[in-house]
Amino acid sequence: MAVLRTVDLHRQFTVGETVVRAVDGIDLTVGEGEFVSVMGPSGCGKSTLLHLLGGLDRPTSGEIHLGEVRVDRLKEAAWARLRRRRIGFVFQDYNLIDDLSARDNLELPAVFAGASPRQARDRAGDLLDQLGIGAKAGALPPQLSGGERQRVAIGRALVNEPDLLLADEPTGALDSRATTEVLQILGRLHEAGQAIVLVTHDPRVATTADRLLTMRDGQVVDETPLGGRRTALALGDLLER
Amino acid sequence: MRHALLALLSKESAHGYELKQAVEAEFGELWPPVNVGQIYKTLGRLEADGLVRSANVAQASRPDKKVFELTAAGREELTVWIDQPAPAVRVKDEFFTKLVLASRAKVADPLVLIDRQRRAHLRQLRSVTDLADTASGLAARLAVEGAVLHLQADLKWLERCEQAFTTGGEF
């Protein structure tokens, strides 16, 4: 069964007299363990799409199925409960709580989702170790570098073992080195079977996925498969002799 | 290869096999394996052009070896090559020619051509970034980074082409 499926998804905004079709009829299926990226110029609707998938915004029409559950019809509270457990969200600007330690930023959503304080502490500790920032578990986000903060944010997104990880420009605020680190982490998560939908305008980031969708004016206009057998390229092909 | 051999010989005289080893030491993983026959062929041409000369050196228990050294003309040729900036990267002219002519002749939809080219660039970008894991030396890392930056620029330029066509631009 697909982790996520949308049917003819629309989201319109009315600005004065104008109707803006930010998401204009999107049919998207994300298979188990699949990594899909969405690329397009700013204003193409890719972030709106991700917000709809993550329940941060509601569609004007169309369907969203999370596993076997149709979520677009759920009441606000039911949708919130469901997504807390089944969806992890990573933002460009981290969205961490600055006066809670890195560890507490992970524990809080675990406790909200029903974990015991002990379980929450264990899971937070394990995740921060896996993400290579175990030594900084007690630090407050403002004391961390951008790359470290994004790793904390990824830990927070994963703390309830979500079926789907959504990432909105996760490297948008990072330098090249931290970008590479975050991409390596996403690659490892994907290898371990995590389904991911990532939105970005950076082709280098987008091409880490199995499948890349190009959006324009609210629609998916092109699809590039990237997984499986790839062009066998050797370092020796890079330079002219 | 011609200029690479001249550059190596400017450091010290050498025979063919030593040059093969020197090329591999400098470029290792960045060049496909160098075939020693190719080196001798290039040396032969350089000698015919008067850029190198060879002398047979006797060896105790093995056949004579042919040692090559740079001539004055060879040194001059090397200096000219080194001092000359490499030509700037050209626009990917084959695609551009197709794009312009195919849309002018109305034999293809320019947006279809752009999409297809973008998919090719994206797949190439993925292959190049995958290589980053195998690039151990500084030269290899710089080569990968250069390829990534070129592809990113090509993709950005395709975006510009697309904008130009979708906003109804006419040639």
C-alpha cells in the first residue's frame, strides 16, 4: 500500500479579485520507502503542496490518503493526532523551540504522542546519537550551528517513527558543507526504508531522491526517475584530456 | 596528452613507462587508465615535431631503454600552452542549435526539448554527486565540484529558456 496518495488535489487562494491556483490538480503517490523530491521555481506551489500533505493547510478540493486513511475529511483534532504519529516535518528555518535543549525539543513531541517520559528520553538520546549530535543534547538551539540545528529538527521529525518524512527546503539556510551532511542523513534514512517527500529549488538536493517531480504553476509538469540503474559515470569522465 | 608529457619532461628526462607512472600519480582516478602504447605513440609524434629528442641508454641485464628529453622548441611550446588561458566554456551549442532550429521550423515543441534536456542534466547531476563519495584526493574533489557547478548553471539556463518560451517570446 502506498504511504501517501493524493487525488486531483487543489488549493486556491483568493487575492482581491484574483484566484491563485497554488496547487492545481495534483495526483501524487508515494510508495513505501520511496524518496520523492519536488522542484520548481519559487511560487510554483511546491511548498503549498507539502503543507497540504502535512496537514498544515487544508485543500480546496481533492483527496489525501495517508496509508488506508483518507485524511482530508478528518476533523482538525483527529488529523492533528494522526499526523503527530505518522508524519514528520522538517522546515528550512528549523522551527525549534529556542529555550528548550536539543534533547527536550525531541522529547516533547514524543510525550505529546503518548510516549512515557522514560521512553521519550531514550528515543531522543538514541536519535541524537545517530545524528552525530549526542554530545550537544543539552545545548539550546541558538548555541548550535545551522547544520546542527537542522539535525536536531530531523531528530524531532523522526521521534515518533513517522511513516512519512516531509522536508521543506531543509538545506535552504545551510552552507555547502552542512547541506552535504543533511543530504547524507536523508540518504541514510532512505536506505533504512524511510519514505520521504522533499521540496527544494536546488537541483543538487533534488537529485538525491528516487524520483524528481518538476512543478510549475501548481501542476506537476515533468517527472525524472533517478533511482535504480544510473548512468555509470567514472571520475575519469569528468575532465577533457 | 601532448602537453601533459611535455610538462612532465620539463621536470626531468624519462622513458615511456616512467611517464605513464607519473601521469597516473598526478591524475590517478581522474583519467582512465593510461595505456603505455598511447604514450609511446605521442612521444613519437613529439619527436617528429622536434619537441623532444631521445637517446638510447644501455642497461646491464636488459635491452637499452629510450630516454626522452625536452628540446628548446618543446620548452617553448610548453610555455605557450601554459601561458594561454583555456578557452571559456561555450554555451552547450548542440542543444541550443536544436532548440532554436527545431522551434523555428516547428518540427518540435521547444518545451518538450527543454524538459528532455533537463531530465538528462538532472540524471547526470545525480551521477556526478554519487561520484563525490569515491573522490578521495583534492584534484578529484575539485573536479566533481566543477562538474556540479557546471550542471547547476546549465539547469538554470534551461529555466531561463523555458521562461522565454512560455512567456510567448518569438525569435
